[in-house]
Amino acid sequence: MNHKIFRYLNNKFKYLTILPVCILLIMFTFYPLVRLFYTSLNFVTIEGGKLVEKWIGLNNYISVFQDKIFRIAFFHTLVYVFTSVSLEIIIAFLLAMLVSNIKKSTFYRTIFIIPFLIPPVVNGTMWRLMYNPHYGLINMINNFLGLPYQYWLSNSSTALMGIVVASVWQWCGYSFLLLLAGLQSIPKNVFEAAKIDGANGLNLIIRIIIPILKPIILITLMFRIIYAFKAFGLFYVLTGGGPGYSTEILNTYIQKVFMTEQRIGFGSAASVISILIIGIIAIGFRKRLDLEGGKMK
């Protein structure tokens, strides 16, 4: 009898060990998501310190898609994600190619990863000081070169690109480390065989290195696009979505809708849409990675 109980517990032990994690996942992930979706289907007001909900179905979602500022914020989010991630991947790849040829590269890996370790709010504060029109480092360099002072974050035509620069500076090291790890995992005999076949320079990069690194590049792109869609701290500190709506992105807009305007149902609907976008991106990249994995087998 005791032997049977022991064998039963031994077979079920792996499930018992993950049970606490599953409970926490349900409490802090699944339940909040279900609650958020339910709230998005209601018109919510705060009365007497309590939430009062009135069922309105999909009306909040209709209002979100009809909202002009939401569309502007969504467009800015796409511009920010595409521009920042593209620049990061290109710069990180070039840096990884350079550093991979250096025998003692620990120093360079450390230097490039430091910006990534800085919290977004601290990074935003630092770049806000550098962009200051009166005593910022960027305008000091402009002055030294004989160029006019610029109001980088106060000008609607330069504010978004100013944030992109700060973002690229912070996240480039992250992409660099992933791509460098991929480069260093390529066997040396692959490069030797390619050189014997006459491949060198740009031809070597396009025909040999990039195809081998394709899964790593896709993983890097997936993580960076997801992180970029989740950006908030950098925008909040540098511009807060301004001037006007020139740097308004989905997350800053949702924060204003929730905290300032207290349109809780509307904000919940916008949040659900944002989560769905990130989920679709993740699923798309996952399928692409599975296809790449199938090709390599």
C-alpha cells in the first residue's frame, strides 16, 4: 500500500511542483486579463469610491477605432517601432561583426551593454538634459560646429526622432549581444570554406552569415518589436506625448485616458487592442521561427 502511494506521488510530483506557479499565473496574469476584457465591455464610472459598471457591449471598441487621437497614437507607435528597431538591428549587426574579429572582446561587450542596464526613466532624464536647448550637450556640439541651437523636444518635427535616438542608444547593446553570440557560434570552417569558394566582404555577409544567423535575427526582432510596443517610460519623461500629440503613442495615450480622463472602459478597450497587437506579432514570429527550424532539420 505504501509502495503504491509512493509511486503515485512520484508520478505526480512534477505536477505538484508547478502547481504554485500555475496558481500565481492565474492570479496575476489570466485573471487581470479576463477582468480587463470584461471592463472593456462596460461603461465605468467611479461613485463613492467604487466602480460602477454598465454593460454596453462592443461600444468602447467602436469608440476607440473612431477616436482620432488613438489613430494618431497608433501611427506614431508604428513609426517608432519600425524606425528604432531597424536602426538598432543594423547598428548592432555591424558592431557584432567588428567585435567578433577581436580576440579579447569582453571590454567591448561590457561597454555596449551598459546603456541597456540603465532604467528607461533614468535614460529619459539623461537624454532630456542632453537635449536641453540652453545647456544640453547636443546644442553645445551644434554651437561648436557653428550650427544654430535646436529645440529638439519642443519641436513637433524633431521630437519623435529625438526619442528614437535615445531608444536606439539604450537598446542597441541588447541586440548586439544576441547577434554577437550568434556570430561566435558559427564554426570557423564555414568561413574558411566560404573564402576558398571566393566569398568575401559583402558577398560573405549576404550569402553566408545572414542566412545562418536568420533564426537569431528573427528572435532579436521579435523581442525588440514587443519591447518597443511596450515603450512608456522614455516617452513619459522626455515629452509626455507632446508637443501636442506629435509623440503620442498607444501607451502614453492609454495612461492619460485611464489616469487623467478616467475613461476606464475606453482605456480598457484600448489596452485589449494593444495586447492583441503584441500577441499577433509574437504568434507571427513564432510561426516564422518554426518554419526556419523546419528548414534547418
